Amino acid sequence: MREDTRTRIQEIALRLFTEQGYEATSLREIAEELGVTKAALYYHFKNKDDIVASLVEMRLDDLEKLLEWVRSRPKTPQMRRELVERYAESVRATRNLGIARFLERNQTALRDHPTLIKIRERMMELTTEISEPGATPADRVSQALALFALHAGKWLMKEGELSDEEIHKACLEVAYRLLEPSGFRASEL
Amino acid sequence: MREDTRTRIQEIALRLFTEQGYEATSLREIAEELGVTKAALYYHFKNKDDIVASLVEMRLDDLEKLLEWVRSRPKTPQMRRELVERYAESVRATRNLGIARFLERNQTALRDHPTLIKIRERMMELTTEISEPGATPADRVSQALALFALHAGKWLMKEGELSDEEIHKACLEVAYRLLEPSGFRASEL
DNA sequence: GTCTATATCGCGATAGAC
DNA sequence: GTCTATCGCGATATAGAC
């Protein structure tokens, strides 16, 4: 039971866009890997941009669900820790694993893409929800950095020094630390 | 006493490469802003790649000087704090202010550029120097994140909420916190 | 649903006059 | 040091047969 062509185009495009960048990847390359001609791609997607849109809209949906959830809850330290946990899960979900990496790179190339603009807006809203308005500037920067720390581990550490699972656990721990105001620590609670 | 053309090309290219991305910026655009034709650019630089090289080699020099310094010193907490301080200064130096931003974006587009590869290697070496081999995974990720925290503030915080100076001070403070092992805090020293 | 063939464009780069 | 003119290429995208 073979995947349909549309899905295979998305998989190949996502991989090449991530490895080489969006602009550096041509439709010819995608078609070649798929074993068809360029023209065939235009049956499934109306243009190159449309392939990207089909990829990133799933990620936008996830972020908007996360925002909806966070706004239904009171702004407490517990909520912040749970948001970090949920965000980490959503980044690691199979359908988003590759898309998150694709988005990390290609920010500049896709700066005008409507869906990308929305994703950036939603990320800013999430960092607003996670930070305390009355906190010191350092605490605010620290809390805003918490979500991004969950992306950083993968390219921060030397290859093979720590396992994927160790890196994930470590990033989560660092993100929790970044949430805490400088005055006290979780270990003292 | 007017700037020479070569310098003006570098300034315009740096701005456009940063705003739009390297691949999305054509030599035609650069020439148009300068008020000359494409062909004139080829008198000053042998190709598009050469313009980038002329920009990023200054940054590579700075990183290598920083590495040389750090390796001449013992691995102590004081050294780590001083490294963060020096790195922050080097990012803020006028000649590097724009180049650092240009490098943050365009990582993917220039992934094969020889100078960029060296810069990435030097950054990895710096994060190696700044982290303690015996520390826990979380502490290691945290310490590696310290240098990158100095880049994050500019695009992390909402526009106009904090001044540039406040953001810089806050990032520095966050970087210092990331250096500390989770067992104790600087405020207790 | 995929093909061949082609239109159209803009790119990086070069030659040679001035 | 800058110009005009042009080359060669590969890109996105489309038309129409099968």
C-alpha cells in the first residue's frame, strides 16, 4: 500500500529544503528524486510556494492550539512549566520533527511567506504569554529564551557526545531553569 | 572625503544580504543602489562570493583571536565569565554589529562557504572551551547556550519594549546565569 | 496523472570600448 | 573605473498530447 504522490513530494521537498535551503532547491531536483518530470509537480501543487504552504500550515495549527490552551489558563509558574513541556512535545511530534528544523533554517528565505509571518507572530505571542510583565529585563529575556532553548540543543552540542534522548532531557532542564526568576530556584521549593 | 567604492559595495551588500538573504539579493540590486552597472562590481570583486568573503573574514579573525586568548588561560569560572564578556564586546563592536546579524541569517544559504565553515568550527571550539567536561548534560547544554544567548535578545523581545542598552545588559546577565552549574548561584558567592 | 516541448525570465559572469 | 552588449545557463511555469 504505497503512499500517494502528493505526500511523497512533501517528504522529498521537506528534506531538500532543510538540507540545502529553500532557494537552493529546484523543482527539477525534487522531480528527479521522485522519478518524474517537473511538469508533474504542477499537477499536485500550483507552484513552489504552495509546497511550502502545505508543509508549514500543520505547524501553524499546532502553535495556535497551544496559544488557545495557554490563554485558557491563569498565568502561574506551573502554567509556564507546563507550556514548556507541551511545546517540547509538539516540536518532537513526528509530524513536526522535520518541519521545525526546516523552519529554523529558511527564516530569511521565507520572510515574506504569509504562513511564516503568522508562525513568527504566534511565537512572539507565546513568548509574551510565558513572561511576567513585572519581571526584571533579565528575567524577561531569560523566560523568552526558554522556548528557543528547546530548539538549540540539536545544533549546539558536538556530534555523538550525548544521545538524542540525553540532549532532549538536558534542553528541557535548561528551559525550566530559564523560566525561574533569578531570586530563587526550583530545587528550593 | 568620500568613501571609496569598494567600501560602499560592502555596506550595501551587507544590508541587502541581511534584509533579503544572500540568494535573494542579485548583483543588479546592489549595483542599482550604488548607481552603477553590474559590470562595475566585477572590477572591485571577482564574483558574488568574493563580496561575502570580504565581509566575513574580519569576523573570523576576531573569533580566532578570542580562541587564542581563551586557550592561554586556565579553565576557571572566572575565565568563562570573562569569555562571555569579551564575546559580547566583539559582537557589539561597530565593525561586527551588522556582520553578526548577517551570519545569524544566511547560515543555510552559505553552508558551503569556506570561511563560514571555519567560523562555525571556531564557534564550536569556543563552546567546547566554555563547558566543563565533567558537568551534567544539562549544565553542558546551558553553558554552550551562553554565547548564543548574546545573539538572541535582539530578535527575542518585542520591538520598543526595552531599549537596546537594556536588552544588552539583560542578555549579558542571562549568559552569566547560563554559565553557572545548577548547584549554586553567583548571588550566593 | 504524467509526458514533451517551450515560453519567459533573471541570474552570474565576461569581452572589449571608452 | 565604468560602460554597453551579450553569453550561457537554469530557474519557474504553462500548453497541450497521451
